Amino acid sequence: MPMKRNLAPYLEEVRRHLEHELLPYWRVRGDDPQYGGFLTCFDSRGAPTGDTDKNLLATCRMIFAFSAVHRAGRDPDGSFLERAGRGLRFLEEHFLDRECGGWYWILRREGTPLDRKKIIYGHSFVIYALSELYLASGDKKALELARHTFDLLQTHAADNLHGGYWEFFERDWEHCRPGEYGGDRKSLDVHMHLMEAFTNLYLASRDKLIQRRTTEIIELICSRMLHPSQGTGIAQFSADFTPQRALIFKNVWGSDRQAGDLEGRPLDNTSYGHNVELGWLLSRSVEVLGLDPGVYHGRIRSLYDHCLQYGLDWKLGGVYCEGPHAGAARERNKEFWQQAETLVALLDALAVFGDPRYLEAYDNVHRFVFDHVVNHAVGEWFPLLGPGNEVLWDYMGHQWKINYHTIRSMLECEKRLSALQEAMSGG
């Protein structure tokens, strides 16, 4: 590491947030004592909102986060792991479609199906969460169900003609309608999360087929889903990976954006948060799979550097939402998850490339998060701030805003800051 810098203040702030705010917040929230599973909707004070439907994504993200806390050594009494195990039992008992296979998308609070569609975004998180639970606990049922879900995707969702995976299905695995129902689209977001999930499943199983399928997704992303000159992510595609204007699909109930815009976002559009998240997840996948990291460094660095050039608010702090592949940001609001993923990505970039610009950028986003995004009085993060750092949304929990990004970011930052501090001090 070519520079000397004291990272201890950052590390102390991350640890203090984990130990005294974020983990205590979730230690007493989320469980449904009446029906089992998780309740995930909380207002600005952390009180339940009364929205009690349960979706597959939120359930799996809770299982993942609680398992990751245990695996990171931050669960001395085992209570987070116990809750992850209870989440698995609710998942298997109520979300699993024993007739058609796969997992329902939404349940009523008591566990009866409300939306029986098979959404591959949700299935990717079944694999990710249950493989993490296995890695944390050795629970063979978790690994068995994760592998079962992987096999289902190979049978029903894999596109053997053009490559990649279809993403929206009816209960019986027939494709959903095209357009705003998503039946004819493929997305970078879902393929990134499949890469993330398959990587974790390979880490848990060391299965060669899973390794091969993960490598195939990596090559598909790098060859077909990144802008040819800028190296930035393209959001959505047709079957043959022709770029399309990104739609918000009606199927994705519980989204924090409104569906029904048939025109979609501009074609010349990229997400800074997804780009940097892809960067560090790709770096992890390459490491776990045993691939040559040098082959991917150029692509990964392009994702990071684009964010620094166009996505970072160097004056007021934080990362904007979206903008063109080359040029100033278009949507200048600042969403919590972009900040969470950027913190991890910048530390990853600093460790791999050693460029002091990444530390300067990390300082910017770190201060923005801890000064403006974290709701210190409650313990979780505000979901959305405006260009001037004003809070636009103030709820603490939602079907799409729970603890996956926040807890994972802090655990990953703690690990990376500790290693970087040791390396910089010559330890």
C-alpha cells in the first residue's frame, strides 16, 4: 500500500454504529411473534406501520443479514442465527410452492399466498440467503434448498438460445406478459444478483456445475451488459441482449418506485450504485471462483472511476442515483443503498489499486452517511435524501428497505478497514 493514512477513526465509527445503533435496532425488530417470519415495515421512529404482508425478497434478505451477523462473529448469544433459522422454517413452510416448484412472491401475514408469481430476483436471494445460513451454521436443509432452487433456475429460467436467465414467470413457470410485466426482458440487476448468489452457493458447496454457471454469468455480464466504450452497466435488454429503455415492472410489488411508465428511463442511463456494487461483487466472485483477477481489473476499475467522475457529489457528499454513461448526473437524489454499496466498493478499490483518490472518495461518502443518512436517534438509515441532503423519505423499514444493504455494508467495511489499517501501518 503506497500511502500512509490513519483509518482508525473510520473503523471506530463503523464499529460504534454496528454495536450501539444498527445491530441493537434489529435485535428487537423484525420477528412476527404471532405467525412467524418477519415484519419489515417501520416508520421514522422504528415503530411498525401496520403493513404486514411478507414478500420473498425481504424474508430472504433478513435471513441473509442475520446469518452474516453471526458469521462475522457479532452474535455472541446466537440470537441472530436462531432468528435466521426460524426464518428458514417459515420460508419453507409458507413460501415454497410444493405443486409447481419455486417460491411464491408475496404472502399475507398469516402465510397464505397473495402473489404466486415466480420472480427470479427473489429466487436469487433464496440461494444467497440460504447458502449464507449454511456457511454460518452448517444447516444442511438450508444448503439443500439453496441447491434445489439453483437447479430449478437451470430447468425453468435459463435461456439456452441467447444465454442468461429470464426473470418473470407465472406460478406454473409460463413467461409473464411482455413489456411492463417483464416477460420479455433481461436485466443487469438480476444477473448481478444471480452471480452474487451462485458465488455464495459455490463457496458453500464447491460444486463444479455451480462454478461453471457462475463463470458463465460473469462472462455474459462483461461481454454483453456493459457499455462498450464507458464500461458502465446497461440496465435492461431484450432476449438477444439488445439494450432497452429500463421499465419499472408491475410484477415487482413492494417497489419504492411506481410502475406503469411505458416509456421507461432514457436508454443512455446508468446507475452509479449498481455499477460500484457490481464492481466489488465481481471482485469477490473472481476471488472465490479462483479466476485470474488481472483479467477483470480494467472492467472493475472503469465501474469505480465512472462513479468518482460523475456520480459523486464532491461538494455536499454522497452518491447520486443515476445519469448518462458519459456526463453529469441526471437523478441527483441520494438513496441509502447506493451509499452502502459505494462504501464497500471504494475500500475494495483502495485495497486492489492503491489510488489515493479512492480514499478521498471514501472519506466523502463515509462522512455523508454518518452525518446525514444514519438516523442516530433510531439506529437505521434514512432511505432517500435530496440533492441538498434534505431527508425526502424517513421510514426505517419497507419491503425493499430493510437490513441487507446496511448491515452487510458495515460488516464488509469493518473487515476491509481493519485489513487496510494493518497494511498501511506495516503490520
